[in-house]
Amino acid sequence: MELKIDSRLCAVPDSEMRLPGLDAARTRDLNAMREGRTLRIRIPATPSSNALLGFASDPHALQKFNLSPHTAEVTDHGTPLFRGSVRLLEVSPEGFLVEIREGGIDWAKRAATADLAALDVSYFALLDATTIMESWEEKLPVVFLPIHRDDYLPQNSSSDFMPMIRALSIDDYHPFLHLRTLIDTLFKKTGYALKSKFMDSAFFRSLYISGAYRTRHSRNADNRMGFLAGRISEATAQADSEGRVYTDVYRPFSTIGNFVETATPRQLNDEGKEIPDLKNNGNCFKIIDGQIAYQPLVDTVAQFEFYLKYYTGHRIVDREHLAGFDTIFTGRGVKVRFTIPNRYIDHRAKLTDNHLYQIFVFNHREGNTYRLSYTLNGQSYTDEEFTTRTHPFGTLRNEIPTDPQLLLLNAQGNWVPYLEDWALYDGFVEERGETLVEFRIRSDSQQLSADKPYFFNRMFFEGADPDTKLTLTRDCTLKVLFTDIPGYGQEIRFRDVAQIDSTQLSLLESVAQMFNLRFYTQDEARTVYIEPYDDFYLHKEPIDWRDKVVLTEPIRREDRSSEEQEYQQFEYRPGRGAVARFNLKEDTTLGRWRYHSPSYASLMGTHKHPNPLFEATLSSKGHFWNARSASVLEIGDRDAFDNEEETRSSRIVVYDGMKELPEGEQWNYPTLGRKYPYAWFHDAEQHRTLCFEDRDGARGLNRYHQRALDERSHLERITLTLRLSPAEFAQLKTDHDQIPNLRSVFLVATGNGTIRATLRKTEAYAPQSRTVVATFDRIAQD
């Protein structure tokens, strides 16, 4: 045995040195990984030792040993057994007592104190429609997914026969962070490489966790100078030659005047009803020379939220969308465009008898001649010729035509199929009509001055044909927001969307709890191996240690279940909002699974394994009239005091990419089409779930825990003595399929047969006697 301090040989004591043992708890307990191991050695008081330790025996020595860093290493015939930092604890006539500390795992120590935002993943974007849309396909570290905030408000309303269109905006999307990117960055920041077949899988790479914005909301500022303004009456204007309507009171035409008209509390509208929620704290909302403006009491940074509900005249463009006022400019470069979907039903797939239809020929050109062909009672028929974009077509009583086709008369005088888009709508459908639109948008944050009022006269609507009417309803509102949440068009970086109240270690603990992960760190190689329990151990070729067992020493056998409680309960953080109501209605707990040990040796009671970070999440449909089948994540709690704060609760979901909607449905922001970004925590229809329990025909995450719990309930723990050379003991800290280590499966002799087991821990190792007491956990036979 040799001891070196700062690479210089030092005398060693004559008594047997015992090296600290190993503990497999460091593969499953992330906090245990932060703890180091220590070895205390009393060095003989020789002149060379005294000099090596900075003449520690001399109280007048100029340089104390502990005032500078030192390292020590214990070896046996050149084999490193223990190394770390060294400090001097005691000086006595018997010698010098030093302590060598092998530090905890570096990445675990750093992750325990750093928050998620400190990962500083490389990411930069503008919070706008393009960024949201590109995140769905570009495999970026941040994806914006549609959400529904839990509330009591109806999602559809209408004053005519067609439901209102609720146009989506950036606030209908929430940032979700790519889990694998977060974990990769965590280890790279600390200089470690990650190796994991499980985390390389397509399933794990589809996992995302909910991000969070900063939530500074100054209630004091709101109480001093906040406002919410509304309308007293409706206002109507016609678009100019550019298809625009303005909110400028000084324009002579194509203007609706001020967007809102009053912020005076308890103000009545022109129908004699009180306008709800109006406020004007500090009289900061003003009307100056007929124009609405905001002038805070002190310089401040704030946003404005515009809630719009208006009727737009529309023109049917094609089967997917309508032309109307679909673009809004609120000022300061914030120009938002959405799509007004065509909600009229195309009946070509299924006609009825005794019904009047209207043929619409999209992309009609002057001079074209058309006619409709169809099949009736097995015979082919054609309707009358027409040369217009629209034309009526009626069916007779008890006669249902099938396979309608539009024919075009070509230049050669032949009737050929019309290859462009066309439709068969109900007979009452006209090319032009009126649509009710609801929309909410936040401006970007801006510096507002107490000396200069901010006017809202630059706002305008566009996208419609000239002379199209726009009518603002009485429901429109405008308010100021004192918040740090990014607004439309603002720059965002990773830190802006990762304001999660969690350490990096807590994230790893949460993921480990879900999938029963084991961690093995090879510090010298700066490599971390992570796998679920079932795949963690290298047991293709078990290590045969039967000849290492000292059968003359006592062998102790214990029932592993004797230290386990009879119930093991795995669950997420308590659900709120839609999840809480679901649990109450169904008398269940979404995401919870309980394992019952069959062993009568187990302790009474339940050991709970709550997830440190994540909540269970439900999805729901029917929130968008034109995309009724779209399933979106339910966020928040309508009964909470601050529902916006509830959206910060952490969630984990699988992002499944773009999902196609049924025929006749379409997504409308930021892109028009049949596909929308789909994510799930629990997918009952496809029988997939992140719940711990089996639910709706889907196997839960209990599949990652079942084997380990069965082994703890049925199998035993064995403590015995091994005879190992110092080199063999040192190898237990390596990671190699063919070298015994903490990931190996061993064949162990018990004096009463051979068992397969994993190494749980060793006691202190005695290099001179080459023996160590070790505890093994028996595992199931494959």
C-alpha cells in the first residue's frame, strides 16, 4: 500500500487501512450522488511526513497546510484505490490525522443548485406567427402547442345561424421545452457525456415539458394607473379602396372612430345596460381632443390587450376560407393576420332529395361554360348549362343523385371534368355574407411616459374587399397590462420561456420517478449512463463470483419485503382545474398507481412516490367551431384566484407532430389547413398514456416499476464475505460489460446453491486481508 500527497510518497501506518465501501444507492438516489466518501489515515510522525505536511508540528510554521489545496491518492501496486482532496485534522505525538475526501459527483452537485433557466439553451426567436408555425416542424428546443385555459366562458356564441369564429392568437399557444435537449445540455455544461439507449428512443425524444414566462404583474401599478375601457355602442364603417377601416376620429371616411369609448365605472351602454368591469385608476385613460389615449402617472413599461368582437362582411373565396377583415394592426409594428375559415358545408359527398343547392365554381373565368353531371337510379344525367360563378341546382322528391361532377366545355367543344375547386352548398348560401369574429391580442411591452400620452389612433383593420362593412360590437375592450410576459413580436430567448420554479436536479428526479431510471457515473471518463431499471444491469453474461465468496464466513439472508411498506403509490402532483373535476366525477385519481405487496413480511402503510415537478394533464375537444375534433391540452384552474398563475404548473407531454383533422374541419392560425400540432398526456382513443396506472386500454408507466417491485416483494437480500484483490475492488467503479461493476449481474454462491443478484453495497474494504463484506439483492431469473 502506498500513500501519495501532492504526488509525493508519504509514510503509511502499520495498522490495516480500511477503504470506504461502495453503495448502489448512488445509482437511484440523485441526492446521494452529491455526497462524497471520506478516508481518515493517521500518518506516522516522521521528519519526512512533517515536512510534507508543511511542518505541521511546528506551531510557528509560516505556511499552514490547510491554507492551500492538496490532493492525496492511495494505491496498491500501482492500482488506484482512493483519491481526493486532503486536509489535516490533528497533530499529536502519535502522528498526523488526515482526511481524504472523494467529492460527490460533479454534475449532481451543480444541478442541485442551478435552476432550469440557467441551462441557457441556444434559442432565439420573435414571438409571432412564423415562430409558432416553424416550431411544429423544425425540431427546435421550444415548440408552441395549443392550449385551452380553464374557464367558465362559452366557446361559441352567435346572433345568426352560423357560430362565431374565435380567431387564435399567440396567447392560445404555450411554450413547451424539449426534454432531451434540456438533459443533454445539463450534462454538457458540466463536461459529461450522456449515454442512454432509452433516451435515444423516438418515444423519449418526443417528450416535452411546459415552459413558463416571467410572471411579474404589478398589482400596485394596476391599482394606481390601470384601466379597462369598453364601448357604449356599435360602430360601422366601410373599407376604403385598399380594404382598410381605421380607428382615427379625424379621418373623413372608412373609420369607426375610437376603438373604445369609455373607462368610467358603471357606465351604461346605448341599450341601458351597465358595461361590466370598467375602471380608470388614476384617471390615466383619457380622451384628448376626441382621441382616446393612455398617460401613466409615472414612467412605466406595459402592454395593451385588445379584445375584439366584430362583424365582418365576407366573400367566399374557396372551400377553405373567406375573404374579410382578417388582419389587425394595433400600432408599433404589431400586425396580426389570421384566416377566416369557410364554415359552409360542401354537400357533394352526400345529397338529399327535395333540396335546393347552390353550385359554386371557384376560380371561375369569364367565357367558361359549365354543367353538372350526376347519377340517378344507375343512369347518368346532366343539368342545364350555365356561365356564372354560382348556379342553383335542385333535387326532386324521392330522388337522391350521387357522384355529382362539374363539367367544363373546352375549346374543342368537348365536355371535360372541371379540375379546379368547386362546391355544392345549401341553396341559401350567397357569395357575400357576414361573419362574427372574436380575437384577443397583446401588444409588445413598451416604455410609456408620464409626460406624453400614448394614442391609439394608428390602429386599423384590413384584408377585406373595398366597400366591405365592418361593425364593432359593444363587447370590445382595451386594457393595460403591467407584466413581463412577452407580447406579439417581442424577442424571446430560452431564459424567457424557461422561468420554471425548479432546479435542474429536480427535473432529473421527476423524470427518474416516472421511468424508474438508474444513473451510473464514470467520473474518470466523464460519462453518465442512464437506463430504466429493467435495462440498467448488464446481465447478458452474468459475472461469475461464486469462487469469490468466503463460505467459511457467516452468510445472512433477509426478506427484502421486511423493510418495504405493503403499498407503494406512484402519482403526480395534485391535479387542478379539469383534472380535479375529472377525478371528482369519476371517483379516481388520474395518474395514480398503487402496488400491493403480496408479502406478509412487509410493513403496514403506504409509501408514496410523488413526482417532484409534474402534474397530470387532460385534453379536450370542441373549443374551436371550425376544428371541433382538435384535442388540446387543458391548462389552469378556473376556480383559482389567479388563473394565469395556474398556467405555470409544470406538465410533461408527448408531442406527436401534426395531426390531420377530419374532412370539413380546418385549423386557422397561424396557418390554414387540415393539420394541427397535437400533444397528449393521456390519449384514450389511441390507447397511449403517461399515467402510472393502466387506463382506457393503455399500459401505464407501471411497466417500468413492476419488475423491481416484484423482486422486492418476493426475493431476498444476502450479505456475505468476498475475497477481492485491490484491483478487483477498484474495478467496481468502472463501467464495462466484461468487468465486474455496480451495473453487473453476478452469480453468487450461498453455500446452499447459486443465485443471480446485483450488488447493493459493500462495507469498508481491507486491502491487506483482501476481504470485504458485501450485500446482494437477488433478482428474477429471465
